[in-house]
Amino acid sequence: MRCSNITRNTKETKIILSLNLDGTGESNIDTGCGFIDHMLTLFASHGKFDLDVKCEGDTHVDYHHTVEDIGICLGEAFNEALGDKKGILRYGYMILPMDESLILSAVDLSGRAYLGYGLNIPAYRIGTFDTELVEEFFYGFVRCAKCTLHISQLDGKNSHHIIEGTFKSVARSLRKAVTLSKKYRDEIPSTKGVL
């Protein structure tokens, strides 16, 4: 089983996160931010990852620390659960339509952290959620997952659909990238022999 349990305790957040890469999409999410709860539920479902997240954060200030730190913990969980990455496909991509929005994501589990962020979210806020935090979430994720992730918005003006489509697209890209290949099961997918 490719699983991970991450705990993060700071003066700003207390997070307990568990991840099973080979799950069925079951999730139990309680972050104190309803919008992120919804996005992480979609992420787990579309990636077929079992994901539990419990976060107590300084949401009386805003959602910044909560969202960024959850991204960090999720990235750490992916990195830990993948181990030496032997047998994985390594690369994944998805073009996902979400009504009028069209989102492209591509991931390389390369061991190198890079975020190419090409979303143009028109609304500054959805409810009480600052939409600029989507970039902070994925930046925290790639730093700690040690992966390259490109996200592009090909079309769309509805902020909620853009963000929802992004989380779904990234989850499906990651699902492909973490998939174990029978053909390459004894290989680390790099000419360097390490990722």
C-alpha cells in the first residue's frame, strides 16, 4: 500500500492528513474552510485517492495559512507515499471541460519543484474564499511533492468552474502519473536511475 500520514503543528495551523494513492476516492475533509473542503473532496474522488484531512487553523484571520499548509501537507504525503517511485508512469496530463471552462494540467513527478500557473480567475472572492489562494495551495503542493505541475486555463470566465475544473484536472493528471506500470514495474522512470 502506498500510504502516508502527515502531521503539521505550527502556531498557525494544526493538520492531520492521511493519503492512500491506491484508494477508491473516499474522503473525510474538515479544514474550517468550506470551499477547500469541497475542492479536496473533488480531488480525492477524481484522483481515486483516499484522503482524510483535519485542520484547525487561524481562520479568524483569513484562510491563507490553512490553504497553504494543507497544500504543503498534501505534497509531503504524495512524496512520502511514492517512495523511490519505482514502476510509476511519472507523467500525467488532462484537458478537462467544466461547463464553459477548459483547463489543462500536466504533471511530472520529477523530483524537481516547479509550478507553471496560468489561471486567470476573474473574481477576487468566492463567498469568503480569496481566489488567489488557489495558486498558494498548488505552490505549497509542488514544493513538497517535488514535482513539476503546469496548469493552464484555455477558456472560461466563471471563477468557480475554473477552480473546480483545476482541482479535478490536477487530480486526474496525478492519477495517471502515480499509476504503476507492469511494463516498467522494476524501473525508476529516469535515465539517471533516481527521481
